Amino acid sequence: MKYIISQSLTHALSTVSYIESNLNLVKNKHVTTYAEPEMISNTSHELSGHYVTPIACTGWVKCDQLFDTQQLVDQDFTWFETISTDT
């Protein structure tokens, strides 16, 4: 899995629409969307407020070939804050 980082939700959603169109995914009651972009919520991260969209590199929704490899990034586990469950 790779990711594309977008500066806005609008751009992230257009990335999802582009993927759906190229994969011929039809939205219906069983399939709502390829993926939901997530906002980088870690406020101390340099990309806080940006959106990440997952890009499948294998499987039936493989779509990494639709993008320039320079656009794709690996997952960064610091994008989201970890909630401590220690009491």
C-alpha cells in the first residue's frame, strides 16, 4: 500500500473519483467508494491538516499504475496521534 498526500479534502476526493473512474467502479448500494481519505490529525506533524488517500499496489483495486511514482509515499505512522490506554 502506498499513499497520496493532498492539501485539501476536495483534491483527495477528486483522486478517489479518478481511481474509481479508471477502475470502472460503479457506486451502488453495495460499493460506496474506493477509499475514504483521512486527514493527518497529528498536530505536531509537518503535514497536519493534509489528507492521505490509500493507493493499492496489488489486488483487484490495484491503481498505483495510474500515478507518477514520485506522488506515492509510504505510510508514516506519525500521521495520526496514538491514544494511550494506560490508566
